[in-house]
Amino acid sequence: MKKGRLEAFSDGVIAIIITIMVLELKVPHSAELHALVPMLPTLFCYVLSFIYVGIYWNNHHHMIYLVDKIDGKVLWANLNLLFWLSLVPFVTAWTGENHFAQWPVIFYGAILAMCGAAYTLLGYLLVKRSGKNSLLTQAMGHDWKSVVSVVIYLVGMAIAFYNPLISMALYVSVAIVWFIPDKRIERQILGDEAC
Amino acid sequence: MKKGRLEAFSDGVIAIIITIMVLELKVPHSAELHALVPMLPTLFCYVLSFIYVGIYWNNHHHMIYLVDKIDGKVLWANLNLLFWLSLVPFVTAWTGENHFAQWPVIFYGAILAMCGAAYTLLGYLLVKRSGKNSLLTQAMGHDWKSVVSVVIYLVGMAIAFYNPLISMALYVSVAIVWFIPDKRIERQILGDEAC
Amino acid sequence: MKKGRLEAFSDGVIAIIITIMVLELKVPHSAELHALVPMLPTLFCYVLSFIYVGIYWNNHHHMIYLVDKIDGKVLWANLNLLFWLSLVPFVTAWTGENHFAQWPVIFYGAILAMCGAAYTLLGYLLVKRSGKNSLLTQAMGHDWKSVVSVVIYLVGMAIAFYNPLISMALYVSVAIVWFIPDKRIERQILGDEAC
Amino acid sequence: MKKGRLEAFSDGVIAIIITIMVLELKVPHSAELHALVPMLPTLFCYVLSFIYVGIYWNNHHHMIYLVDKIDGKVLWANLNLLFWLSLVPFVTAWTGENHFAQWPVIFYGAILAMCGAAYTLLGYLLVKRSGKNSLLTQAMGHDWKSVVSVVIYLVGMAIAFYNPLISMALYVSVAIVWFIPDKRIERQILGDEAC
């Protein structure tokens, strides 16, 4: 029951975040084809952020699926994740409109790193709460993937001082790795006849 | 369970898409009746896109209804559909504000075609996953309607180089055909006493 | 099941409509108290529209509660209602920004009338579908209240040619009458132990 | 059932409120770091309001959890709370953009006070309806915390005439106190095996 409302609220917030990003694609006044050209970096960032938010939704979905009960700490760890996700549209638009300039790219990486850290924290609290023998604990194991992702975002932020395009390439490559939903959890769910 | 969250998230995103389109109806500064006249093409496009998004919601609703389980591929095929739907407000506003100019109309058709292709792909994956004897497979049959729609969008895009109004008429006629919910599935549901 | 998604989608759209109206309260640049004065008509219209949309949500909630099954026609009658509700933020902002000028007030009434007509149509289809002895049919009876409301909106639109403030007073008085949730249905629900 | 839709609608509205606030973080045109400096007060207000709305969602979640049935009065008391919450993005942006000027800070406090009063009223109606021996009544006790919060907001509003920063500090301190979810209710839920 309680879990249901956490899911519903998170779905609502993530659905809004993923959709309001498109409001940053300002409709050009000109009806010519070339009017779309300056929008290409913004469109690229929109696609990347859409995939990132989609990844968070997918993995959040999988992770909460294995949880039985939640408490106040989990509610706030979840709101913390939603807070950092809510800043994704801002850095997406800033990066796109400035054609991958240095500072926007650094902040893009910083927000991705905070999202990753918030997700790791939420996972840690859920695992801790559910006990050593729970399905979730077995499914999550040591969550190296999240930790390594955050490190790559930090590296990307540093590299942006030299070449922000390499940073963007790093952010894209992390997205590709995460694109595949968390096999550990999926396997657990498939082995779980309640599914 | 898992299906429930997919439905909830899709409902959320589609509800936001269908509603934020109205934000493109910029409130005129003048209080005179003629201030609404230049908005008529935008209003027309809003109505058409509202019907299109409504059609997708209805058919999505019917299709997912017959599905038992979903997996990671389906989640991403669904996000792919939501991505293309999220661009509908953009092309709607661009087409409306430029009074059915050539390039906006071509892109309107392109986004409709991508939505149609994404829906067809989602349906294909769901049918493939659910097996030959499932209700869904029997209900969907060969999904000619979706394929023909995409072909008409492509024809509409080509015709826009000569006369974009004919393209719009084609898009409207596809909407009219789809307006009727998927009888194949509805029949299946009605024959299904769980309904 | 099917009803559940109709409710969820309607809740989503109505929640967005009721909330995006507040985006029309443009934040004034000045930090002085008098900067809020020109916003008072917009704020008044926001409150009125918030109550109207709240009334529709409440009554929609009550009406769907008594329904067992829905079909394609009901889905579209429901989308029709959501379409007209989605135009409420537009006429709210237009009326507020123009301080109750004639044409905005006329269109405010027109949109309220269309919402009322769409709600009546939805109720009619649901009653027709559920049969003469259903709880809903007994609860709804002859839906004079909706019909009379639409007539008052039409009268309000006509009076706006003479004095739009009288029209606004009429719209406010209809809201007051509807403010009380549909006793007929509430009584039915209270008598229904499933509640 | 009825409670489910109240929760879903409230979740939807609160999710939208908490997310559209981020739209007030206008993307700067410059790509330089110092372009973010004038946004810091807005960002600070965004964080504070995000926490406030999160607190309301958490406590709303807990309170409704213990409720069995709702009626028309509760629906409207809930809409009243949502109305005042919907004005939070407006005062957040006004306060942030004017760097904690006197009048915006006073209105920020006024909206917080109205939210607090609306929440207290909703709790009062729910307790009254559920009877003296209900879990909710035992859990809520005398809701001093809400009352004291409203008093502090009023004090903050008065102090803003001398120094608005002290007012902001008061608003922050109330948020800190509420940050911890309502232990009274949480305890009740933990003792309730239905949880």
C-alpha cells in the first residue's frame, strides 16, 4: 500500500520531468528547414536526457519491485533522487542552447553524478532495510555499476576543461551501458514466480 | 504488478503530452474577437493532435490490457513510443504557427510516422512475447492498419512539397480511420469474461 | 481494470489542467506590493477555474465510481470532456489578463458550456450503457442540474454583450450550486456497502 | 476505492507542483559560470519549497493511510490544501527572483501559513469523521505541531518588515522540524499489521 503511493508519486514526477524537457525545444518562428539546425544540439541533449531519465525510471521500477515495505528514510532518499532528476531539464537545456560549452557540460555531469549518487544511496537504504537474505540484497550485490558511473561523470567534468565533447561522449557511453536494464534484478524477478 | 507501473507511467506521460500542447495556445494580449483569428490554425492542429494522442492512449490501453507480463525490451519499446509522442506538441505548434507551411507539415508527418512505427514495433514485441495462442496474438492478427497508416504519412510528407494542405487532409483522414478503437482487440476483450 | 486506467488517465489530465493554470500567474518583476494589484483579476479567475475543475473532478469521481464497465464510446466521451477542460486554462488567462472584457468572458462561458455539455453526454452514455436498474441510473435520474447549468452559461454569454461582470456573477453562482457534490450519487454510494 | 482516487489525484497534483517549480529556473543565455550566480537565491527557494512540498506529500501520505472512508467535505478540504500548495511555485519564484525582498517573503510566509492551515483543517475533518477510537485519532492527538508552525509563519511575516532574512530563517527552521515524518502516525502504522 505504502509502496504503491511511493511508486505512483515517483512515476508522476519522473513522467513530468521526462515530458517538460520537450518544452525547452522552443518552436522556431521561421518555417524553413534551416531553422531547425541551431536546435540540433538541444535535440541531441533532449534525446540523451530522455534516455537517462528512462533508465532511472526502468531501474527504479525494478528496484522497488523487490521491496516489501518502506519507511520515512526511504521516502526522503527517494525525494532526494527526484530532486536531482528534476534539475536534469535545466542542465539539458543549458548544455543544448550553448552547443556543449564548458560550464554547461560540467554541470550536466554534476547533475548526472548527483542523480547517480542519490540512486546508489536509495539502493543502499533499501538493501539495508530488507535484510541479508532478501531477494533485493541478492539481486543488487555490490552495486559497482552505479559507483563506476559516478566516477566516470566526475572524470567527464574534469575533461570538460580541455574538451567538453569528450565529456559528452563519456556521458553517452555511460547511458549505453545502463541502457540494458539491471540484469541482476531482472534475473531475480524472473526466478520469482510472483512476477 | 510490473504491467501496472508501465500503464501508470505511460498514462502519466501521455496525460502530460496531451495537456501541455494547450500551453502553445498563447493567450492573446488583445481582448478583441479578431485576436483569435490567427490562432485558428494552431487550434486546428491542437484538436488534430489531441485526437491523435487520444487514439494512441486508447489503443495502448486496449493492447496492454491483453498482455500478462512485460520485460526490459517492452519497457524500452514503450519509452520509444513515448519519446516520439513527446515531440507531437513541438510539431503541432510549429505547423499551427506557420499556417501549414511546407516544412512544418513534413515534420508533422514524420513524427506521426515515427509514432506509428514505434507503436507497430511495441505491438510486434508484445505479440512475439505472448505466443501464438495468446489472446493478444489472435486479437492483433497482421497489423496492416498501422503499416498502411505509416505509408500514408510518408505519402503525405512527399505531397507537402506540392501542397501541404493535401498532406494535412491525409493526416486527418488517418485519424478518422483510427478514431474507432481497435475492434479486433475490443472484440477479444468482450469475449473475455475477466473483463 | 479498464475502468482503473480511465480513472488514472482522467486524474492525470485533470491534475495537470488544474495545476498548469497557475503558470499563467506570471511572476511580477517588481517586488512591491502594488505589483500584485493588476494580477487580482487573473487570481480571481484562477480561483474560479480551480473550483470548476475541482467540481468536475469530484463529480467525475462520483459518477465513474458507480460504473462497472466502459467501452470505446465512453473512452471518447471522456476524452471529449478532457478536451474542453483543457481549454479552461486558456480562457481563464485571457479573461483575467483582460480584466473581464467582453469577448474573453463570452469564450469563458462557451468553454464552461462545452464542458457541461460534454459531462452531460458522458453521463448519458454511462447511464444508457448500465441499464435501467443500475445504481448509476437511479442515482443520476434526470440530470436537470447539468442542463440548467449549460443554459445559464449561454445566458451569461449573451449578457456579456451588455455587462460582462453580470456574466461572471452567473458563472460564479453556478459554481456555488455545483460546489456541493452530487447528493444523488453520494446517497447511492452511502447506501452501497461496497463503499 | 474512493480513497484510492483521492490519493492518485493528490499525488498527481503534488507531483506537478513540485516539478513545475523547476521551470522557474530560467536557463541563462550565457554559458559562463557567473551566469548562475544571480540564480542562487531562486535555487535556494526552489530547494526550500521542494522540501516543503515533499513534507506535505509525506505527511499527506501518512495521514490518508490511516483513513478508511472519505466524503465530499474531505474531498474539498483536500482540494483546498492542493490550491494553496499550487501557489507555492509562484511565491517561490517571486521571492527568489527578488533576492528575498520584503513583500515576496511576506507572501511566501502567507502561502506557507495557508498550506499549514489547510492541512490542519483536513486533518481535523478526517479525525472528526473517523471517530474517537480510530487509529488516526490516536495517532494525530492534538495537532500542536501544525498550529505552532502556522504561528511561526505569521511571526515570520511580521519580522519581514524589519529583516526578511530572519523570516526566511524561520521558514527554514520549520521545514527542518517537519522534515522528520510524523512519528505519531508512523508509530501507529508500524503497530498496525496491515502495513
